[in-house]
Amino acid sequence: MGETVERAFGEAVKEQNLNVAGYPRFEPQESEGADADFQFAATFEVYPDVKIGDLSAVEVEKPLLEVSDAEVDKTIDILRRQRTRYDRVEREAADEDRVIIDFKGTIDGVAFAGGTAENYAFLLGKGQMLPEFEAGIRGMKEGETRTVEVSFPADYHGKDVAGKTAQFEITLKNVAAAQLPEVDEQFAQSLGIEGGDVAKMREQVKAKLSREVRNRLKARVKENVLNALVEVAPIELPKALVSIETARLHENAQSDMKARGIDPKQMPFPAEMFEEQAKRRVHLGLVLAELVDANDLKAKPEQVKALIEDMAQNYENPSEVVAWYYADKKRLANVESMALEDGVVDFVLGKAKVVEKAVAFDELMGQQG
């Protein structure tokens, strides 16, 4: 009977030229007489008609950034800091130093959980500890012991001590100053530059940085275009599609937790927290499908090739990576989808009002000065 119902429903849908969204709900209907045909009612949602507004009236911000010697210098400085060496010094502790301490904290004379440690290392002045705690260590010398009073904020993550004042007995065991490597032949070799050619190192840093900046700018523009498409094409979203996408996102999040060695049962979270993200994804999926279909947009082979070659530059043997993508239809299909998305972005930018705006290097790269 189930097969008969599904077949009858499929024929009715085809006859009415309906595009079903999600899964239908079937309910039997009362029939008169013993010989009457079996009747049922089907309740379901259909895909909405997507109408994209006037793209020429849409304003899209396009961030711009040219990689100069200043950005290369900043990046090299970051690479130097990543290779920082700390050397013991016989002086008072100051900001930027790495200090090693023993400490014991008490509240009203009673020790509390997490308030005691030995040989604890951290960088002074980086906000890794509470301000009063760090202030008490500044100016201390190796072997010195101090008692420091620290007030925990009312919103402190440790609920047992939040809003309370503790006394910490701190012993400074080691002070080490940061030593950054010089930008020389040895440093260039540590970055994989044969012969330690510093000029060649700068060229490679600039090339990689330029590629990273280009990709980040591209991602920003894409996000701005997608936001514009959501605004210009309002849709009443089928609840069934939103529900399916919400469940899929929830399942993916749980799988990701398992892959990280975390049991989702120990940290449960409701599927509803993904609903807004699901709505946006469904909305964009419908709009992009309409835009692609209405304008016959397709991923061009040269676009796919350019994308693969660009991604391959991040690896030691680019030609092997290119061959790896072309050897598998699924991998190639993923890149084709990326190329199609790029085509949609270019199409919208060609219609919309593009406003170019310079963006700061640190802001684009997510760095703090």
C-alpha cells in the first residue's frame, strides 16, 4: 500500500507540475461503501518562486589591499617571533619576559581549587593572568617571594572564586628575555631557502603573502555579494528544507566533536542553535540556483584549471597536486562548484554598484597591530 500511495502521489505531483520541498505527510481519508477506492490526503510544501530584484540597484563593497614592503616586513617579523628563543637574565622581571613561578592562592586562609601551581611559565604583560597578579610579579627578581592580593571579577569563569579576593604567595624561579633571530642567511635557511639568500626569501614571502591576501579579499567580496543577494531576493522559506538543513548542520557538528575526541553526549547542544545558519544556507541555495539557471552560468574549464593551479602553489610539488585533482571526478566536481560560485560573484559584480574601499593589512589578516 505504501508503494501504491507513493506512486499515486508522484503521478499527481507530476500532473500538477509541482516541485515538492521536503517530505509529504500522508493521511488516509474515509471512503463510502465497501468497494470504494482507497483515498488519502497529502500535505507538503513546494519550492517557492524565486524573484531576484534589480541587481543594478545593489551596492557591494569591494575591499582593496596591495602588498608592499611594509606588509612583507610585518610578516617576516611574525616569522621571527614564532622562532623566539628565551635566555635567562639576572634582572627584575618586565613585560615581554617569560617568567617561571610557583604560587599558592588562599581565600580567607583556605586554599582553593586551581589556585596552586609549581614551575608555571607564562609571558608577562600579555594578559595571560589577571592584571593584579601580573602587576605583583613586575619588578621581582629570581628567588624572590611576594604575597599579592588579587580580586577576581564577578563574571570570572571560575564560579567558586568569582567576586572574591585571594592572597597569592608567589615565588619567582626564572626570568628569561626574548631573543629574536636576526634576518640573515641562517634565518632564511630555517624557512627552507636554499643557500640562505635573504632577497629570495623576501620574494617568496611576498608571493605567499600576496596569494593569501588575494584569497582573503576574494572571500570578503564573496560574502558581501551573498549578503546582497539575500537582501535583494526575499523568500518565504519552506520549513521542511530549513528543518532538513538544521538537522544536517547539527549532525556535522556532532561528527566534528567526535573527530576531536569529544563525546557529544557529554556536551549536548540543541539542534535549534543551527536554525538561523540553516535559514541563510537554504535562502542562498534557492537564490543561487535561480541565478545560475536564469543566466545559464557555468564553470568554465579554464576557471577550474586556474583555481586548481592556485591551490597547488601551497604545496611542495604543485604538478602532483594538479594531477591529484584531475584524477578524481568528485574532487574535480568540488572545484567546479567553487568556480561556479566565483562566476556568480563576477556576474553580480558586473551588475551591481561596486564601491571600492581600502582595508588595513592587520584588519584583513586578523592581527592585533
